[in-house]
Amino acid sequence: MENSRKIANNYSSLNDSSSLSSDNNWNNSMTPGGGGGGAAYLSGDAIDKEKCRYPHSIVWTPIPLLTWLCPIIGHMGICTTMGIIRDFAGPYFVSEDDMAFGNPTKYWQLDLSRVPGSNAKDLWDRSVHDASEEYKGRMHNLCCDNCHSHVAYALNAMRYDGSNSWNMVKLCFLMLCHGKYISFCAFLKTWLPFLILVVIAAVVVAVVLTV
């Protein structure tokens, strides 16, 4: 009889510890993680730089010549919740996982909890899809209606952070503040040409002044 009670107690304690472990694992999977201005809230939302997957993120890459002269100017795209990159790459064309001007050098993962509604992932993906379909019918204009505008259209469609006033200027400066470089090489790819031009200009000015 005493042995039976011991076995029952051991079985009960095993069930309790198993339940506690399961609860802890569930809670850990739901705990917000890191990310520039955003977090990975659900499994599958983690950044995978090797596979070029940036779920619910804005991504950015330099444009030759333009970025060399002004490093805050570059090409922008927006990713689905699975990390697939969509970017307005040219007139009447929105690419998928083939970003114009090469793979991203910076990303800014946004916070899905700032997307209104009960199903943030569906709304995010639908908004990215709708923006891409809309921009497949638009002429690309470098100054007025460009890749940044495409991203802004998606954010406005989902009313990200309760706002429908996203625009290319706002995104340009927020990406500068919140964007994370993929690697040190990505940082160099963005800034080194500009720094070389600055050094050359400084040397030329110095020579001219000493003549």
C-alpha cells in the first residue's frame, strides 16, 4: 500500500513538472525578441541573414553613384511575414526575392503588435500584396513615386502604428535611425565610397588652397 502511494506521488510530480516545462516553453516562444524597432513574437519570425529572410521588415541597399554621393539615399523594399522581399524595382515592375541593386545591407524589423486587428500577419501580408499589385501599374519616378513610396503604401494600407501618413521622406530618415546593418562589410559597402570621395575632395581643396 505504501509503495502504491509512492508510485502515485511520483507520477503526479512528473505530470506537474512536464506541464510546467510545457508552459515555460510556450511562454518563451511568445516572448518578444530583439529587432530594430520591432521583435520576433512568434516562431518563424527570426532573421536569417544567410538565406536573406527578414520577416515583417523593411530592407535597404545602396544605389551605385547616388548612395556614394549621399549615403542616406538608397533602394528600399518590404518583406512579407515569411521574409520574402518585394520591391518596386522599375516602371510597372515589383520584384520578388530579387532586390534591385543587390541583397539588403540594412534591415528594420517592425513590430507586428502595432498592426491593428486580430490577425496582424494576414493584414501585413495582404497590405504588402496590395501595394505590390498597385505599383505594378505605376511608372517609376525617382523623386516622387519610387521604392520608398511603395513601402509607404503598404504601411498606410495596414495603418501601421495607427498612422496612414507614411511617406518616402519619413521612411528615409527612420531607416537611417532604426536600420541595422547586416554585417561590417555591409556597412563598408554603404559608407566607404562616400568617405573616399570626401577624402579626395578634401585633398583637392587643400592642394588648391596651397597653390
